[in-house]
Amino acid sequence: MNILVTGGLGYIGSHTCIELINAGYHPIVFDNLSNAKKQVIDRIKTITGKEITFVEGDIRDESALSSLFEKYQFNCVIHFAGLKAVGESVQQPLKYYDVNVNGTLTLLRVMQHHNVYQLIFSSSATVYGIPDTVPIEESAPTGQTTNPYATSKYMVERVLEDTSASNPHWKFIILRYFNPVGAHQSGLIGEDPQGIPNNLMPFISQVAVGKRDKLSVYGNDYETKDGTGVRDYLHVVDLAKGHLSAVKYISTSKGTTAFNLGTGNGLSVLEVVEAFKEHNKVDIPYVITERRAGDIDSYYANNSKAKKLLNWQAELDLEDMVKDTWHWQSNNPNGYDE
Ligand code: NAD
Ligand code: WQD
């Protein structure tokens, strides 16, 4: 069964391709390489023993997408392609709305034209904005977003709801990821951020490998167990398996259905740092600094809907997350650049 995977050479997409291949699906990856390296293709082959089909192209290029849909018969689309840096989205909102919103509209038009009506969308827990309570349920209010990146995800969610309401052929699964971390157990693929990492786990692993002097812990005066921010860190392989569950579920679903993908456990910044040190036997020097603008104290999922309907739950724990991150980073100190 052919599955179109947009953005499939990226961090989450590449791990999802492996799970798809292992389950007997044939992923066809469409990616413009703006945040991915071609080396990923060979590494997926080393891990799975199978080739993925890769087509280079931009999600906003309607004619390139049309050619792809003419060449291959797709059963469903998993749509990862997009931009994800919160800070950059504040600086360059037009770019973010163009790629994330306009790109999705282009994809939907081409799908409709070729009678492909099933799409799984990479959304983000950030659509909940500042939640009233944690753990966060899917029914919590969305849309009170705090940056253009988050707003672009919310806008696409609304587009999907309106589109499926207009025509019962459409089936959309919205996956709201919490904080994906870790890497494939092989150590061959993982997160390869360009420049200074924005997110906690890649920053810690770059400190561990000696690329950064120390971690700045953004505030220890939050209303949390130890004063540092609490998040729902989720192993990327578990997240990838969540997409496999969604692929199996989508044909039986109706309209648009949203799921939280998270472990349901809140972990503090210092808990992650301590686990990284303990399990990998490395030092992580850190200093406590000011809070980062826009951060909130606690954010974690109620994941019972995914457990019930997708039959999915995270199986890997914090020890797996920090060990697999370090395995990838220590084997590939410069990411995919040899
Ligand atoms: P990533 O940057 O590693 O992967 C995105 C991929 O899309 C890259 O391979 C990139 O080259 C490609 N791409 C970007 N713009 C494109 C375009 N115009 N046309 C074609 N391809 C394009 O990011 P990721 O972490 O794997 O995230 C995948 C998706 O999940 C994104 O939509 C992201 O917003 C969403 N998401 C990520 C996180 C996270 O923390 N990583 C959390 C929630 C949601
Ligand atoms: C986690 C915790 C920081 C870096 C972001 C996006 C979100 C989603 C996932 C895409 C917080 C603290 C971090 C550092 C630190 N992405 N921290 N020092 O902010 O929960 O979510 O990534 O959809 O949209 O906003 O993740 O990893 O940046 O931060 O102390 O150098 O680590 O304050 O408490 P966040 P993060």
C-alpha cells in the first residue's frame, strides 16, 4: 500500500517511514530538503533493508504534486512537511503561513483532484495555547495561540474540519504531538538541528558532546515540583508508531478526529538533565537563567483517547529517551554531516 509522506526525510517523518516499512507499507517521500539531508535515505535502507521512494519537491508546488499523484496511487497521506521554529515564526510569519497553511491547501486541492481523501496531519499541543488545566484533553479550547507557528497549526486544523464537513469522503486525523525526543535505537537516524538548538533535549546532547559549554535552564521559579518547566517528553519511535496506528484507524473514522500523542507524564527540566547524566555517564554543566519569554509552567497530555481509539500508548521511558539521544549524538557528533 502506497503512502505519501510529505516531509518524510525530517526528524519525525524518517522514524515514521521505518515503522511504515516494517509494517509492510510503501512510503513515498516528498520533501524539499529545506531541513533534511539526503543521507537519511541510505540510513533508512540500512535499518530496514528496503528502499524508500524519494521525490524532491516543495509542498507549495501544485504541478510537482500533481505529477506525483499521477504517477502513484496513494491510499493515504501523512503530512509532516512544514516549518517548526517558534522564534523564527515570530520574525517571519508570512513564511510560516505560506509553507504551513498555503502548503497544506495546495496538497488538499491536489488530493481532491485525484480522489485521495485520507490525510494524517502533524499538529502540535501548542494549539492549546496556555491551558486552563493539565493534563490537557482534546476537548480543551484551541486557538488562543501565542505565536504564528502555533496559529498556523490551528488554522490548518480549522481548514480540515471545514473541509471534512463539506464532503463526507474526507477523513482527517489530527495528531497533536507533545515534546518528541530521542532517536532510533540503531543510532543511525535522529534529530539534526541547524545552528543553535531551540529545544531542550538537542541542547543537552550538544553540551554532552562538547559542542556547547553549558545548558541554560530557563527559570526555576515555576509552580512545579522543582521550579523548572514540566513537559510531556515522548520518544520519537513511540510517536512514529502512533502514525502507524492512525494509518490503520483512518479508514474506519469519520470526518476530522484529533488525538493527543504524549506519554501523559510531566517531567521537569532538571529531571531530564539528571537522567541524561545518570544513564549516559556524562556531565551536563548548567546555569539557571531568566525564564524564556512565552514559556509556561506545565504542559502534559491526557492520552486516553489515543489509548482507546488508536490502541496506542507510549512504551519507552525517560531512560530510553536519554540513552537513544546520546547513542545518536555520540555516533554522529555533526549530525548527518560526516
Ligand atoms: P523537520 O523539520 O525535521 O521535518 C520537516 C520536514 O519537512 C523536513 O524534512 C523539511 O525538509 C520538510 N519541508 C519543510 N518545508 C517543506 C516544503 N515547503 N515542501 C516540502 N518539504 C518541506 O521537523 P519534525 O520535527 O520532523 O516535524 C514534522 C512535523 O511535525 C512538522 O509539521 C512540525 O511542525 C510538527 N511538529 C513537530 C514537533 C517537534 O517538536 N519536533 C512538535 C509538534 C509538531
Ligand atoms: C522544554 C522545556 C524550557 C531549552 C517547543 C515548541 C512546541 C513544540 C515542541 C512543535 C521548557 C526548557 C529549553 C533550553 C531550557 N514544537 N528549556 N533550556 O517549549 O515545550 O515546546 O517544542 O510543535 O511548539 O514550543 O519545548 O524543548 O523548547 O522546552 O531550560 O535551552 O525546557 O523552558 O521548560 P517547548 P522546549
